[in-house]
Amino acid sequence: MTHLAKRLNNVLEARPFDSLGVFPQDKAWLIRVFLPDVDRVRALSIDGTVDYGAMDQAGPGLFELCVEGADKPVYSLQVEKGKDSWRVVDAYQFTERALEDFPCSSDTLYKTMGAQLCSTPTRQGPLHGVRFAVYAPNARSVSVIGDFNHWDGRIHPMQSSEDGIWRLFVPELAAGAKYKFELKDMRGHLLPHKSDPYNFYCAQYPEFNSIVFDHSQYPWQDQAWQAREIVAATKAPMTTYELHVGSWRHMEGRPMTYRELADHLIPYLCEMNFSHVEFVPISEHPFDGSWGYQPLGLFAPTSRYGTPDDFKYFVDQCHQQNIAVLVDWVPAHFPSDTHGLARFDGTALYEYEDPQRGWHPDWNSYIYDFGRFTVRDFLISSALVWLDYFHIDGLRVDAVASMLYLDYSRESGEWVPNVNGGNHNYEAIELVKRFNTTVYGRFPKAITIAEESTAFDGVTRPVFAGGLGFGFKWNMGWMHDSLAYIGRDPVHRAYHHDELTFSMVYSFNENFVLPLSHDEVVHGKGSILARMPGDEWQKTANLRAYYGYMYGHPGKKLNFMGNEFAQGIEWNHQAQLDWYLLQFERHSGMQNLFKDLNRLHRDEAALHQRDCDPSGFRWLNHSDSAASVFSFARFGDQGELVLVVSNMTPTPHARYRIGVPSAGQYEIILNTDSHFYGGSNYHIGNLYDSADEPANGLEFSLDISVPPLATIFLKRI
């Protein structure tokens, strides 16, 4: 017994259920418990009505008692230390509940791993508690520690198993209990205390304690939204407002909570006619300055802004207003914080061991080992929890290119080729395919979006057709080229005409989203407005024309917060947006323009139904570089027709002829130069009748007026 007591006291016991709990002995039952640093222990029935007697000390901290009877006792312990006394229910008598096997697929891990509220039957009724499960196959020992055991790893050592999962059921624990895992490596060395990789709720710095959470209590009210028909996302309107929670608006000098966002952000999204809101990662992350892109709690919305139920409330309210919610998901890498996944059990359990594969030099973070089925299941399960428990409508996957290529951001000699000598990471590719297959299989109304910055083939092609299976891909080429063009002085744009036309060479190779994201307003790039040339009026006019061109161009739309009212300075994650700018006409006018562009994209079938179909687009004139005018037609499924004309110079055109696909009368439905948007209100009229005069290879044409630095939309009526 002394040897057992020593192993338990040193927390080196991997199979505590072999020695602790209740065991048959002739016609009696032996109760053995380990309670270090206490004076006396009595065993009672679990309801305290029967006193089985004082327990004998069999070794340091080790107590035993023989209880006669045929029925296995279910007991509690009355513990005394000095003048203090308390009662606990011994965890080690519930072997079946603690050590029960459970499915470990990606579909179920978030329902089985970590801290799961459950109960076990007793003669007095169900006994509620928490079953803990953590994967640490190379650990010598693992304990769950928390405020319920004074953070003492000796009290609740967990049981190892052949599948590498350590298990324990702790009775009488409830939601709100704080906990971590205490691990010793294979040599018995104590590791830094670890947060639960599967935790649903986590405290902030400095504790980073995991918190037991009950997902069954939130009363969802979005049944109508969930029951909506499945429609092809490529044919639906999609205007996304990308958001960083901590810096959208502040209240009393602090960021808004999730519930405050529901009260203020949702009405704003409705007013502005956005169809989607996308959060930069809200998965729990230790460092504010990472904006969430260095997460360690992939199953938990950050507690900076409230509880998981508070976030559910926000999503619920969005759905009741017909707004879809997207979140950024970061499966590419994770930070090296000691309480996280790094060297979790003393080995490279989640990351590649080789730093040429396992360390990201750009972000100083670890790269997941995509070849391990346990890591793949962990990551996919973390995606599913957002769709299942939080009712999220889609996931934007960050840094996909860094996953697909072994030589991403590495020089020659700094990376290891694949088995075929190439640079593709086959393991990551398979993970991505499985992720998309699983998401669309379980949640057919969801969408997945890839931030993929290369020309990797088939990003949005279905997996069964040899692609990666994403629903959409960010069009980074369009973003770079168009921003480069619009940032030039108009006098030089004639020489760079192809920077706007080139995108149409590949626009239908993938299902694209046109992004003006947070990445374009940080790291010295300034705001989108600040990139525009000219004086204040010209900057704003350029931006209005550019936004008009963007909304006319095929592809779904995404804009980072602040773009909609021409935020003047670079985004600062520590401060709120400059909402005071709306007192000035050029900023309030821009906001009005965004409101109408979103409405136009939503209401005009020609501007969204064939965003991903080449039959939905035709150039009218793509070669007028001298005037820097671009004109094209957009088509809907039922013959709807909208013309888009962008003039990228300050020179107006009183008479500008464009060919049209069909004869008829055309109405101006939006003009970015309108005084309502802060424009010059150059007179262009409202209605145009087609003429039987060929132009641009078409039988009919319009003789229109085009304002300076403006985009106009015309609809056949």
C-alpha cells in the first residue's frame, strides 16, 4: 500500500481504477480512496443516511474500509482536516461511466471529448456530474484539476486506455466549474497546465482556465430560418459585412458584448441591406493583437464578449432578420502558448515534429500535422461544432494556400518535398477534401469559403470531380489588380487598362467572392479611401466609381467594416471605427451608396444569379483604354439585363455609344455620381432608347452620357 500511496502522491498512476474505488471481497466490499493531507475519513451512503464507518489509513493519504453486504455500496465521504469538514462523492466508484467507450469520429468528438455533462444511475436516482476525456497517448499520467479539487493533481488522476484517451467521471460537478489538465510526460516530468483542447468556454488571461458549459439550455428561436429551402448559393445574392467584434463600436470605452451587438449591429446590417455578416475568428485566442488568427480554443467563442449562449443569441437574432452568419476558421496553424496544444503530452501531438513542416516562419506558430487521423478528426470536429451547436451558416477557411504547399513562404532547402518530389501537401489536401465533404454532407445549407491566394486548380470544384470541394474562393487576383489600378492617377490608367479587364479571363474558373477584407486596411496599407489619388473630392469619387465597378463585376461581395462609409485611416483593432465621419457628406454619401449597391445586388437577378456562370456576363467594350471606360452586360436566368458602365477618369462623356444585346428602353437604376452619394450630379438623364445602330459587335446601341469618375447601372425595362 505504501508503494501505491507513493505513486498516487507523485501523480504517476495511469490506472487509478485498478486500485481505487470499490472492489468485491468475499461477501463484502472493499472501499479504497486516496485523499492526501487529510486527518480522518468516514464512508456514508451517497445520500448521507447510512454511516458505513470510519475508514482505516492504509498508507499516506490512502484510506480503506470493508463494508459487508451483497449490494455494492454507492458512497460518499465525510472528510476532516483540522477543524474543517466537507463531504464528497468519490469518483472512482463509477467505473462504467468513467471508462465507457464512445465513438471517436470527427462527427462526434465535440459531443464526447473534453468536459461533457452527464449522469450515472444510482439507487437514489441519477447522479449528475462531468465526464472528462483528453487525448494524450504519450503522457505518463494525466489529472483533471480545478476549483473543485483545489487545483491538486493528486485528487483526480485519470485512467489511460489503449486509444490514448484519458477518462474520468467527476460526480456533482456542474456547468461553470473551472478546470485544466495536469500532465506528466513519458519521463514523469511535469508539463505546463493545459487548457482543454475541446473546451466550449475559456477564461481570459492570465488563467486561461477551461469552463464546463451546458449547450442544452439555450432556447433557439430560429426554426423558420433553419427550415428554409436549400438554394444554390452561387445563384443567391451575397453581400458580406466582415467584422472584428472588438473594434466595430465601443460602449463606455469598451467593445460591445455579443448581446449588445445583437441590439446595434443587426439593425445596422438590415438598414445597409447586407445579406451576411462574417466574423474574423472569434475562436478563443490568447492574444488580442492576433485578431483571432492565432486561436487555441477552436470549439469556443471567445469569452471577451460574453458566454457561448450570448453568441448563440446573436446568431439567433441574425437569423430572425434573415441575415446569415459566417465565421473564420483557422485550421492551418496554432500559437506556441504553453497552455495550448504545443507539445501537448510532451511530444508533437498536434504539430509536425520536423520544423521544416511543423513551424510557420511568417506567423511564428506551429503547423498542424495533417497526416494524423487524430488531428484531422480534431479539426473537422471543431468546424462542425460551429454549424451544429452555434447554428453558423458557413465557414471561411483561413490561409488555405499555406496548407496546400509544402514550400509556402520557404526558400530552397527549407522544405521537404512530397513522395513524388513536388510541393503539394497531400495530407492537407486530403484534410480539406474531407472537411468539405463532411460539412456539406451534414449541413447542406452551409457554405465553405477558401482564402486561397494561388491558382491551385479546382478549389471550388466538387470533391467527386477531383476538386477541393469549397463552395467559394476569395478572388485575391481581382483584389490585387483592381486596387493597383484604382490607386493610380487617372492620367496613367490608360496604360494599365488590363488590370481591370484581366480578371474576366479567369472569373468563371472558380466560384468567386470579391473581397476587400481586413487584410487590405492594415500593416501600413492605409484605408481603401487613402489609396485613392487626388484631392478629397476625387478620392471619394474614385472610391464610389470603384465600388460601383465591384458590384457590377461577377462574384459575390465582401467588405470589411468601415469600407461602407469610407473610413479615413487604417484599421486599428484597439479602437472603434471613426463613426463621427458620418457627419460629413462624402462619408454619409458613401454609406448611402453602399446601402443602394447592396439592395441592387439583392433585387436585380442579373447582378447575382449568374455570378459564377459565364453566360451571365458579356463585355460591351473592354478596349477603350484611351477613355478608361469599361462597359459590360449582366444577365439573369429569365432574360433580365443590366448594363454597367465605369468611367475611371474625371472627364465626363456627353455622348458615349455602347452596343446593347437587345433593343428597348433602358433606365438608369444607379449612378455613383448622384448628389445623394456626394457626387457632382453631372446631368445624364434617366431613360435611353436603343438605336438601330451597330456598336461593339452588337446590332443595337445606346448613346448615353457618362459622368466623371463614376459607375452607372442601366436596366432594360
